[in-house]
Amino acid sequence: MILPHKLNKGDTIGLFTPSYPASHDWTNGDNPAVLFLKQQGFNIKFGSLTGKKDFYRSGSIKERANELNELITSPEVKCIMAISGGCVSNSILPYIDYEYLEKNPKIIIGFSDVTAILLAIYAKTGLVTYYGPVLSCFGRKPPLHFETYQYMSDVICKAKPIPHIFPTPTHWTEDYIEADEDIEYTMYENNMLTLNDGVSEGRLIACNLNTLMGFMASEYMPKIVENDILLIEDKNIDAETLEKGFSMLKVSGIFDKLGGLIVGKHIDFDDRGTGRKHYEILQEVIGKVNFPVLAEFDCSHSMPMLTVPIGCKIRLDASKKQVILLEPCTL
């Protein structure tokens, strides 16, 4: 396992677009998300594809890989963060400069479609990566964006005492309201759910289920081993696609190896008229298991969002509804 150095005030965050394009608006001095990170004391370096567009993506496969590699090899960049997600990050996996990153580790952070890059880097190098916010998360209406930042800072900026219990936000929302919109969030009281009692310890692998389908049977997916703890989340998915995704994990033998399972909030879930929750579909697929299962965890497309380190050892206490980091995740 390789750990990057923690992110300090004055360090530079490199921003890239592995899938969806990012308009020139992101480079404006008054962009809320960029301004927010600068106010926290960080410098910003935009990737070469910021403001460019190739229909549904920011650039060709090679152009997107080159943008990421330029940030990987840039001496000034200490942290690399995706501007947003998308659908085709898996296309660039064969072209990432893993060798350089292994010798010069940096913080790599994002979620959703960025899952492909996070897990590929971890699989190929052993470098711990971080399932956490993308830049667009910080362009949301206050105060939830600041809470998301605090959770990220706890993991990549501060040497938190170990063990570290990941906090549970008191409330959450699935609304994505821009900073300048005069609309109130629809807030829900937070309530994680214990689907199967128990306590386990193991390596954390975090992923977006839909993205996982694009590279799972490849060298870029970390091999799931005994006692691993899997975190799954998704957005804009319907019941049949979710059943298909969960069943893919089952027939692949993934659930037979796990020591624990964490299910994030599945935002904008279409139950297809069944009235069933996403975790109820999971329960039908996996059946009776002998490991702890915790649902409605706050590392997903909801706000605020926790940040968790891929590759580090955690303790999952489903009975107490706690997830606890057991080892340092930065130097």
C-alpha cells in the first residue's frame, strides 16, 4: 500500500475532465466552486481540456488521458480532483501513467464515474485513492458544500487520530441546488439502516455500481479477497438495472468473499412501480449472508458527502451503525 502526502494550505489542486466536458465558466474568477477551494487556501490548476467539448465528452480518449497524465507529472500539483463525472472514464484506463504515479504518489479524488480511475490506480500501483467529492460539489448552495469539505479535509488534509469514526450527518438532501439559486434544500433526517448485524474488519473498496460494469472483468479492477468490505452507491438507476448490477456481483463470486457490505444512498432511484427500496432489491439478490450489511451510508451522490480511502483497513459495525478508519490514509 502506498500513501500520498496530505494536502496542505498553499498546495495546488489539479482539475481534470475524464468524461463530461467542463465549460469555460469553471475558469471564471467568480465561479463558486473554484472560489470556495481558493478561500480554503488552495491554488487551482485547470486541466488542458477545461472549456473544450467533443459532444458527450471533453475530448478524445487519448486527449483525456493526456490531460490526466499532465497533472500526474506536474511537480506543482499535489492533489488531482475531477471537475465532474460522466459515463466514459473507463476508456482512458489503458493510457494512464501508472508507473510515474507509483513513484510520485498524489491524492486522487472523485466519485461516480471516476470510480474507474480510482480503482484502476489502486489496482495497478497500490496507491490509496479517495472516494469523495468532485469540484462541482463545492458549487452548491451553502451550507452543505462546507460540510462536505470538512469531511474531505478530515481525511486528506488532517492527521486525524486513529481509529477515526466517520461522522453521520444529521440531515441529507438529494437536491443539487447551485449556489446562486434562490431555492431551499429539501432536507431529510438521516437514518442509516442495519440490514445484517455484526462487526468486521477489512480493506475498503468503494465504487459506483453502474461504472463498475465497464471494467470489472479487467486488470484495472482490484481483486476482491477474503474479508474485504465493499461500498456500493449509484444514481439515476432503475430497479431492473440495479438487480442486474447486484446479480453481476453475486454470480462473479464477490459476495462470497466479502467481510462486510456498505450501501450508499441511491439517489433518483426508479423503483419501476414496485414500491421497493434499492437495498430491498439487494437483500433479495444476496439472500442470507454471514457478514454485516449497513445501508444508507453518506458516501454517495447525496449531500453532504463523506470521503473514504480506497485500500485502507476499516471496521464496519453494522449493529452500532458505525464505519471506522483503522489506519492512516495519508503521510
